Amino acid sequence: MASISSFEQLEIWKLARELCQLVRQLTRKEQFSKDFRFCAQINSAAGSVMDNIAEGFERDGNKEFINFLYIAKGSNGEVRSQSYRAFDAGLICDQEQQKILKLTESLKFKIQGLIQILKNSGGKGYK
């Protein structure tokens, strides 16, 4: 198995980046962009998924990485929930929401899978 030397190589980070790009694209739509607070909130949550994966990877141990992965997983759920708010408010269409739901569902399972791998691995690191 190949060793991963940077967070940019992680499939979950790549998917989280894709989620950020999708959310950013949707929040630039005219009607959505007028709701400044909601735009900031959903963009922040999407960014949190990506950033917590990166930050956890850069820490010196599995325990901290796992903790940051749980935070990323929670933020992923927040984006998923907010997609329902956006859909219910008419800010995104069904097809756009389905894209978010598909990405967040995939991320949820992949993040949980990495958590399980880290919990069962022998390497613990410094923290």
C-alpha cells in the first residue's frame, strides 16, 4: 500500500474540496447570494470539512487526527442539513440539492471509514 505524505492525496479531502466548490457555486446564484448570513454559514461549514481534514492530518498522531475527522464529519452533516434549508427556501433546485446530498453522503461514509482504519491501526504518533 502506498504511503500518503500530504492531505492533498486523501480522497476525502478531494471530495471535501469538491463540496466547497459546489457550495460556493450555488451561493453565487443571485437570489442565494442576497442572503449574506446564510451564504456565509453554509460556505463556512463546507470549508470546515476540508480544513479539519487537513489540520488533523498535519497533527502528530492518530488521536488528534481522529478528533478532527469527527469535527469534519459534523460539519459535513451541517452542510447536508443546510441544503434542505436552501431547498425549502427556493434558493436551490432539487437537482442541485441532490448533488450536495450525494457528496455529503459519500463523505460521511468515507470519513467514518478512515476513522475506523485509524482506530484499528498500530500507529499512534505523538498525540
